[in-house]
Amino acid sequence: MTTTSADNAAADHDDVATTPDLPGTAATIALIAAEAGVSIPTVSKVLNGRTDVAAVTRARVEEVIDRHQYRRRRARSQTGPGLLDLVFHELDAGWAVQIIKGVESVAGPARMGVVLSELGGAHRPRQEWLDDVLARRPRGVILVLSDLDPAQRRQLETRSIPFVVVDTAGEQPAGVPTVGSANWAGGLAATRHLLGLGHRRVAVISGPVDVLCSRARIDGYRTALDEAGITVDPSLVRYGDFFVGGGYTHGMDLLDRPERPTAIFAGSDFQALGVMRAARELGLRVPEDLSIVGYDDLPLTEWIGPPLTTIHQPLQEMAATATRMVLAMARGEAPSNPRIDLATELVVRESTAPPATV
């Protein structure tokens, strides 16, 4: 194999890390290369996310790296410009903008550029995305409603690239830093508000069933009904998609029936907009005939007619907190609290009122 100056330069960047299974020794790329039966430049290519390495060879090298718990030494200086990777499972014009603003509020003053990626609706990135991240060597990665499998986490950890998950899609393993909000409390507050107005037939349209925050909001809804002594009607519990279409489809189905609900808790503001459209097409007035509560408190909720009662989720603050956390980890600081859930708050506007008949 021909060794290029670029390969040698990349190899020179790789440092050592204490090797737990060989006390007093250190894992170097030379040792890793020898055990994997490859050249030093090949190990360097794997560490740097280069794609010109056969999959079988890459897997063999990664196995040796993982076995020795190799960790690339962080750059000696963390000052000056750098990059952060921000990846969404799916970009949404309103919700995602709030997250981006929160990241930029911290990244901008820190002179960090932000690389934006979307996973096309998937909650886990493909290896090609990870290879690009390894090649960029950002200061850190922020994953929004997405996560990494164990092998992907190890690849970032061995390159000393910290990562934080925002609004996690599923339960994260111990040690994975996460920033979210009190989704159960939000679902509880939204449903309590509707029950307090006198509604007894309350439906819920949450997000996808495989997303943790969706289930948490419905758990809060169930708890509120239980407190009020109301049995949950399974036909009134729906899992949508967080988008307008999901709210509209489920809204039409729930409202176009003889015993329709008098109130609907929508698991996102966009789904609430879909419910509003369904109600309008069926000749129902909001809030006179139907009360609606949304979730997120996006800026548009104040301007629609009627202004939407919703649960304020501190999206910008969540993103800013995650950014500060990942930058601190890039400096070698361990997070004092790796699991942070920020408070949610009910914002009452004009889309909710007592039912016409109690």
C-alpha cells in the first residue's frame, strides 16, 4: 500500500489513550494497526471517517479500537472557530427554527459554525452521515429527536467527539447526555385545563407512538382523566405525526361522529391547526363547539384565529442548554447533570372555553 503525505499527516494527529486491559501501557495507532493486520495509514483513514476502506477492514479496525478503549486526545486548544453538527430526524419549518435559534444563540458568540443535517424522518443516522461527521471533526454533535446505536456512539467516543440528544426519541442508555422538557407534566396540565372548564369527553392526538415524548404526553393525559374519575375511552386516544396532516385526519375522524369529543388536546401546535381545519369544514366553531389545546407555543399560535391555548415548551432554551453542554464536554468538562428536563407551562388563549352544555 502506498502511504501518502496526507495519510501520514492524519496518522500524526492520532494520539494515545490508557488501555484498561493492558495496565501501564497505551494504545497507539501502531498497536491497533498491528492487531488488525493493516497499515497505520489505514487505521488513520478509519479514525478520520475516510470512505476508501473496505467494510470488512473497517469493522476489524473498529473492533480493535473498541477493545482497547482507544480515545483520541482532544485538541490542545479549543478556542477560535470550530464546527458543531446539528441533526434533525425531520425538519419542520416552525419547530425546527426554534431549535436552530437556540443553538445559534450559544454557537454564534462562541464562534462556532453549525452544520445542519436531516435524516428524512429516520430516528437514527446512516453510516454515511457518521463518516462525514468523523471527517469534519466537529467540536460536538447535537441530535434532535434522534439517537445513535451503540456502535455509532463508540465511533464518536473514540474520536473524542461529544454528543447530546435533544428531545430524545427513545430512552437513552446511562451516560448519554440528554436535554428535554417535562412532557408528562405538559400533557397533565393541558388535560386538567380542559377538565377544569367542564369538558368530560376529551380526545388526545399525540405524535408517533415510537417517540418517547408522545407517549409521555398521553401518560399525562391519562393521569388527569384518572384524577377526575373519568375512564379513558381508547377511541379518543390517537397517535399522529406532529404535523398538520395528522391533526386534520384524526380530527375529521373524531369530530365526524355522533358522540364527538367536546375538546381535543393536540400533541403539537401544527396538529392543532389540522384539527381547527377539520372543525371548520364540519361546521364546528372554536371554542363555542370545540375547545383545542396545542403543544409547543410556536410564535404563530398568537396570530391564528382564534389564538391557540397551548403548552409552552422551551425549545430555544432546550437547544441552548444542549449547546452549552456539548461545548463544555468538548473542553473536557463532565456535565454536572447529564439528564435535564426543563419545565413546561400552560398558556391560555382563546381556543378553549366551557362546553356549550355541561
